[in-house]
Amino acid sequence: MRVFHELTRRAGIHGASHPVRRTASGKAALVGRHVAGIVTRTPFPGRYDALVVPHPRKPNGVEIYTAELRAALGDRALILDSGINGTPLPGSKNLDFFTSAAGAIHHRTADDRGIADALEKLTGVRVPVGGLLAREVPKHARLRALYRALLRKHRIRTVYLVVAYFHQHIVGAARDLGIRVVELQHGAISPFHLGYSYPGRPVVADQPDELWCFGSYWTDVADLPAGMRTEVMGAPFLPPPGPKDPCRAVFLSQGTIGAELVKVADAVAKEHPDLEVLYRPHPSERAEDYAIPPGVRLSTGGSTLDLLTSTTYQVGVSTTALFEGMALGCRTAVADLPGHEYLDPAIAQGHALLMRDPAELVKAPICPDPAAYYAPSDLARLLTS
């Protein structure tokens, strides 16, 4: 994933997917919290039989992907929530000091077995694969050993986590000890997502045993690693659809394509002057990154899900919010920008429209089968099966 993001960024195809910016004072404060956390947030005291690793993204302070699970497990679960790229949940623990320190000492480069040369020959873009390996491989090995000690100390029986492909040290530690690992879906899955798509389903190291999905659509949309099975967990975090404003169109941004999507919003506003065109930045983006054109209004307040309950038209590229909007009764148009392939299966089924011209917006369909994407919660069954 890191090589992919670096390749597409340097090629000019995508921007940063989840940009993180820190001032010098912000970095100093983060170091201070890391040091204090060695004592105040250490996860080693106590005894638990489950480990939950939530998503760092918490719009309005709410982490939606593990909320129902955390409530069901109660005091049985150790909540391990990093404060490096977000605000940790109240009462959670973390190993942030060690996470940062684990990658602090490393060689400048490592033997990449010719990967950088092969990528450059194929794409014309040079990616410092050797440098990535030199930093990430020792960091992985150090953190894997630390998490083995943590899991062994608590005699953890099940690890539940979000975004497993960026927590492979935790998955690997659990694998070393024969502990069951369950990943909770957090976003769109497709054959183009390198965190989940392994054509032919080969054996892949350090992968979860199970992937619990929002709906049946996600269970077979990509070739998962060999041995990984899927379950439909449902999506209790979705609000019910509300009355639709027939004149509202919402553009759902993301860091990879935001600069180009603003131009599409401008074209739609000019083509459909009767519409209220809103531009909604991704939670990881900053509103000030965008110069919003006349006729388009920046939308930053409140919940994106709540906004979509009253929206008639939604436009995006590959953000998960598009699928959420489909389940909330929005007419869905996919902008013809890099990454739109994520929605190809939905487009093929007539659940969304690939919009190549702003005049086509009014032809965008309503999804007739929203439960395939976001089913009612079935967590109680999964926890007892």
C-alpha cells in the first residue's frame, strides 16, 4: 500500500490519500504525549480476553466502525487506540511511544531485489522502495515482538481491528500465537484495492482469519487471500433515509482526486444553475486546501451521513461515502476521474452512473438494493457463533 500511494502520488495520478500535516509545536506536543503515555496509557495492566483496534478517523468524536462491538464486549475488551494521527477514544490505551520509536533507527536503504528498477521501467516513475523497506521492515519486526508480549500477557482470544493492512505487526503477532483475528470493514473494497485484492487467492502472510462486511456485496467483490472467510456484520451506524431536497447535489471529496473533483463540481453548477451544489471535503482533508468556485458552496459542518439523508444527487469517485449515499437513497453519479473503477460493479448493475458530462447528472439512478451494500446489524449472531 505504501509503495502504491507513493507511486500514484509521484506519477501525478493521485494526491495524498489521507494527508497529515504537523507544525513544529505540534510535533513537540505529540512527543510529549508519547512520553507521558508510557505511564498513563500503558495497555499491560489488567486482564482482557479481546483486543479492539478502532479506526483513527472519528468525525465529531465518534468512531462508527467498532462502536457496537465495543459496547457488546464491554470490560472484556482492551481498546488500543493510537493518538498519532487522531484523538484516542476515552479510556483507551496505546503504545504510541513504541510505535514511533520502533521506526526511528534504521538503515537508509535496503536491497529491494530490483523492484524500484522494475517499477521505473514499467511506469517511468522512481519510487524509493529500498528506503521504505529499510524503515518498515525493522519497525514491523520490533512492533511484532512487542505485541506478542502484550497478547500473551492478557491471554487474548480474539483480536478485532480496522484497517488490517496498516496493522500487520498486530496481525502477525496474533498469528504467531495462534490467536483468531477479525477485521471489520471500514471502506470500499474492490479488485483495485491493494489491501484486499489478491487475484487467484494466494496464501498471503499476516492476514486476518475473517473479514466482517457491511453487506453481501463486499464479500466477493475482490479475491481475498487464501483462507480468509467473510461474514456480513451489517452497518448499524447508518441513519434512516430522510426527506430529499430535490435541488441538492453533494460532491464527496477525497485527497487523491480533490483538486480535479472541484472542477467537476464547477461544471455541474454551471450546467444546472437550479441546483444547490455542495462540496464536502473528506474528514482527512482541510477545507482551506480548496479554492471553491462561484456557484459551489463548501460544506464542512455536521455529519456527512446526516447530510446525505436529505440529498438527492451525490457525486464522487471512489470514496466509501458514495456507497453510504446509495444506501440512503441518493441518486449516484461517479465522476470520470482516476479511481472511478472502484464503482464499476455498481455501475454495471445500474446502481450508479459514470458521469462523463455534467448534463448527465439528472440521469443518475437510485440503488434498488441498498441492503446488499449495508445490511441491518447481525453482530449479536457473530459474537455468539
